[in-house]
Amino acid sequence: GAVVSQHPSRVICKSGTSVKIECRSLDFQATTMFWYRQFPKQSLMLMATSNEGSKATYEQGVEKDKFLINHASLTLSTLTVTSAHPEDSSFYICSARETVSYNEQFFGPGTRLTVL
Amino acid sequence: AQSVTQLGSHVSVSEGALVLLRCNYSSSVPPYLFWYVQYPNQGLQLLLKYTSAATLVKGINGFEAEFKKSETSFHLTKPSAHMSDAAEYFCAVTGPGAGSYQLTFGKGTKLSVIP
């Protein structure tokens, strides 16, 4: 149980285009989902916290207009990188918090974004 | 505020040897502590967690960790390393209670297992 999927697993796009990444909790309802960014050989950096039906809360330094987050249902959150640039290339990981176990997050497999 | 310090960004052990990955935390409230493993180009998998019950926590793949409040530590151990244990390991902390759910991660420790 407690499986989180991400789609796509890899994406390559041209500079200036927008990319949407989906995060789904497959077998549980997630009132809260999190989006992380991970640079090579580094730890995870929390970008934003997404609550179902409300606006996402962004961490300091994260541009909310560039990284659009939508959490329209209890099983789906999306991250859209708008007008992507090469510096946005990174590994993006989502996680979901199960409503029963408040403090445990279940992580998706990640999405490798490469912006040319 | 909470923080996690992982001592040693890279640890190498021989196959069959003891694995010890160090994690120290700082928290103003009783913490919940986690160890995650990450294989290349994959997400994080939970190894084990401490949530104020038993101080010695057993996880998957033969790993265990002991919560020591006096030392503010939560070191990860495994008696005998296997080649498949080679990966990146992250220690993380969060607070108890429904409102304290943001994880703070350490910088990670890369474990290499030498045949």
C-alpha cells in the first residue's frame, strides 16, 4: 500500500516551453502533497506544500508564478514549470501525506527534467 | 526550528562489514525521525521511523536505528553490508502532531559497498 506515482519519469523540453508533472497517490487519499527539488548529489529541497482544494504554500525563494501547483483532488497534484529554462533542469520528487499517519510521507519515483 | 546533520557525506564499507550511518538532530519539540534510502534516479523509500515508541527501531532490509535523546542521535546500522545496500541515505526529522508534518532532510550519506 501507500504507493505514489509520478508522470512522466523523464522529460526533455526546449527553453521557454511549459512542462506539467503529475503526482498521484494510487491507493490512499492524500490531503497534503509536497513537491521537492533535488540537485545532483544534494539533498531534497522542499519547494511547496499542496493541500487539496486550496492554494499551495511555497517555500521562501520559490517562484509561485513559475512553479504552478494544483491539487484538485485527494489523489492528484500537478506541478507545472512555466517558461522553463536550463537552470530549471533538476530532479523533481513529490510526496504525499496519508491522512491517517500524519507525519509519514510517501515518495514518488521522481521526474528528471532537462531543459535544452 | 528543526535540523538534521549527517556526519560523513560518503561512507565505504566492505561487503559483510558493519554499516553505521550517523545522524544527529536538533528539535525544540520531541521529534519524529526517519531514514530514507534513495537509489540512482529514483524516489525515496522509507527504511524506518521513530515516532516516540520504542527507542530501537527495526526497519526493512535488516537496518535498524536507535533513538538516543541524550545524544540527540538517530544512527542507522546494519550488521552486515550487502552490495545492494549501495545507495544514498537520508535522515529526516519532523515534529509530532498533525500540524507538524514538514520533513527536514539531512544532506545525505552515500554508502559504497566494496566487494
